[in-house]
Amino acid sequence: MPNVRTEVETAQHAAAASGTLVLDRYSLIRELGSGGFGAVWLARDERLERPVAVKRVPIRNASPAAAERAEREALAAARLSHPAVVQLYEAGRDEGAVYLVSELVRGATLGELLDDGALSDRDVLLIGMALCDALSHAHTRGVVHRDVKPGNVLVPEASADGVVAKLTDFGIARMAGDDALTATGDVVGTLAYMAPEQAEGRGATTASDLYSLALVLYEALAGVNPVRRPTPAATARQVGEPLPQLRRLRRDLPRGLCAAIDAAVLPDPGLRGSIDGLRLALAEHLHDVGDDPGTIDAPADVAMKSVATATLIARRRRPVAEVDEDGVAVARPRIGIPARLVHAALTAGLVPLLLTLAESKPPVTPAEGAALAAAVTVLLPRIGWILAAAAVGGWIAHDDSSTGAIIGVAAAPLPLLLFWRPTWWSAPGLAIGLGWLGVAGAFPAIAGQARGIWTRAVLGAAGFWWLSLAEIVLHKRLLLGPASSLRDLVSMEWLALGAVWAAAAALLPLFVRGRNVGTDLLGALVWATATAVASEQLAKAVGASDPRGLVGAAATAAVLSVLAQALRRT
């Protein structure tokens, strides 16, 4: 790469000799690249003595759209201030051109790096996360980019703020309150990365940017753009067709990651989820993918044949994906072996505990019951769990109908409220275990690890519900002490306490995001303290002025939440 510092130091002399000083302060040094609407130059800001990038858009003998596009880019970029968006310093014009002066990003475009095979799968996910942040920032400020593609993504060689990618070229952006260049029927953008509704002239929305970004990630991971064809006409015919599932081309990638990207490129904008949901999926699987740079092993022609075959299948069957409560795309319920084993282990742990409540000797020992429950739930996660709960509860109800009824009341809601998440059905039992240790209030940190705000909220409330029922059955103070009857548990005060646990579990990912250990620790402490204070205040309303282990539970919850994110990063 040419020595930028040397070039900048000699720019003033070159400017004096060639007359390349523009806007009375910027010395154009050399052209970095050009396109249909102008050229980008390496330049020196003579006033502030720093290198900059100057986009020069000629307006002499050019269509009015060129100048309008440059001015639109300036207006859009002026609304934005984000590390993952190329910063605009100044815009101006003279009689011959419009100039956009921005920060100089030393590096290459994403397209160039993909062509060179310089990125690993983990690099691609990190770049995707940065672009999600950039687009989310733009969307909150009323800016829709409309041309997200590898050529408009700059990857710095090094970045002081740690940003791995920067989004650029807002020349055709749509801005809230400004309909220029966005009339219904207009088609602007790059066809091979354009959302179907955008290509049809129905206008671009935030969902359109999500589609384009997901298609960029698809191409980066699969090594081929599933929309691009040899001719523009053939590409246009492909836009809007269901795309082959990414995992058909990359079976080594995590299923959840592929499902997230597959959902984001669905033809129907309403089914794509959200930018934040896609980012969550990328972050969750960041350390599940390889970190070795290189191109995809299969030659491009082989990959295209795979795409063509998979496309025919995709036209007959919709991608197996759904969007959860966080806007994250997930595969429709296919419970993997690890999840089944965890589910079986939790269920097996509950069975012996419940059998100890039986007054008469059960037909199997607690150990045999645990082994049987584990075997059944591994094979049939939902039916096995329901059968185990019914069998144990029924046996206990044979001797003590009230205790059996309590077990039924505890177990019944979970299959109804979390049918698609059977591996979490036994998790509220961990609240009872934490209660034995004196830190029951830490359970929302465990419930907060589930995917989906609804799942987290239900688990948080269920943990408090099971804990309260256990205190009645065991006649033991695990947190607040046993309620006098089941009727007390449906009072407003008790329900409010359950709501605190539900809210704490649901909101935990907002405080502990997995980006930085220090920030996570601070967020976890704020979250745990707020949960503990709210619990203490509501506990006083139910007559339990001193909840057991509240301080220890808060500390445990903070540690658990940070540790869980740290383990995901390893």
C-alpha cells in the first residue's frame, strides 16, 4: 500500500503545482476509487492538517441526479453519528462539482476482502454485528440506507474504537419527512442485494435494509450470492424468489445462525424479524464458528449448482424458520441431543425430590424414578415430561390430595405457555435448589439466559411460583416463608413479586449484552440491585420484611449473568 503519510506531507506542494485545492482547504492527492456518480480521493485538510477522504461528484455535463444524490448523501450522513458509520466532516460545492469530505478509513471494502478470502466466519459475524449497530442507529434517526452491499462496507486495517466495519454511501438513502427519489414505482439500489419490495417499486423500509444486510452475510458465509445471475434480467427474475437455506451450503454452521439469516431474507417483510434480533443471533453464535480465514472450499460453479438445486426445493417448501419474541429467527422446534440431555437431567433431578413427599412407598425407588424419567424425556421431551409429572403427582395425590394438587398447579402452566421450549420446563426447579442454598433471588439470572422475552418472563414468574409452592409443601422458609394458603399466592402483593422476577428475567439481556466484561459487570450490578430492592419493598407488603439471602442472591445473580456471557464468548 502506498505510504499515506508521505503522500499527505507532499500534498501541499502537489496542490500548488497542479491546482487541486478544493473548497479552499482540501488538497487532492490521488484517486482511491471511482464509480458512476463520482470519484473518491485521498486528500489533506490543510486547515486541520489531517488526511481525509473527498468524494468529488462532477456537475458539469452530468445529469441533475448526480448532484442531487451527493446532496442527499450529505443530508443523510449529517443525521448520523456512530462509530460504524463513516463520519461526514463537511459538504460543499463549486461551479464544477459537489464535494463530500469524510473521515479517511484505511482498509478495504468487504467485497475486496471476500474476493481475497481474507475473512474467517467469525470475522463475518463481527462485521455483521457492527453493520447491525450502524443500521439500527440510522433507522432510529429516520434514515433507510437502501443500498447495503459489500462494496459499501469499509473494513479498517485498525480502529482505535474497536469498530471492525463502517457503513458508507448514503447517496440513495430514504429519510423520514423527505420523499425525493422515493416515489412509488422508483427502483433504486443494487439489484443483486435489493429486497423484493424495493425491486418492485413499493418503497424501501427498515425491513429492506435487514434483507440486504442478511443477503450480504449469506454471501460472505456461503461464498455465493444466491440472487445474482449472469445477466441483469436473470437477476431481476430471481429477486423475490425464496432462497435456499444457508445450511444447505454450509452444514458446519450453527443451525440457529443459519435460521436467523434465512428468516431475514424471506420475501415477506413482516416475517424477517428485526435488525436487533439478527444482531442477537450473530452475537450468540460468534464463538460457535471458525476463526480461520479463507475462501469456501467448494468452487464457485459447484456452489452455484447447489444454489440452483436448493432454490428449486425452496420454491416448494418455505424455509424452516420462525421469529421469536425478540425478533430473532430460530429454527422450528428441533431439539438437539445436548438440549435433550440437559432437559432430562433437570427432570431426573426433580423426580426424586417429589417422590420423597409421598407418604406411601412408590412402586420405584427415587433413583429408578429419576433414571426412568430421564430416559423418557430424552426420547420424548414433551410427552415424557408430562407423563413423568402426571405419574409422580398422581401417586402423591393418592395419599395427599392437597400436595398432589399443588404439584399439578405448578406443572400445568409450563407446557401451555412454553410449548416450543420444553427444555426449560424443569428449570424453575432450580429456584427451589437455590432456595435451599439461601440465594433463591438469583434465579432470574438463570431464567434470563433463555432466548425470547416471553420465555424469559414466563420462566422468571414460574421460578417464583414454584418456590412459593415449595415453601407451602415443605413447610420451610426458602425466601419469604410459607404462605398460609394457596389463596395468598394469588393476592396482588404475591403476584407483584412474581412480576418482578418475570421482568428481571425478561430485561436481563438489556443490561448484560456480552460486548465487554467491564460493561457487563456494571450492568449486572445495576440489574441485580434493582431486582433486590424491588423484591424487598414488595416483600414487606406480604409481611416478609426480611427476605432470606437477598444480598447474597443479588451478588450471585450478578456473577451468574456475567459468567454466562463470558462462557458464550469462549
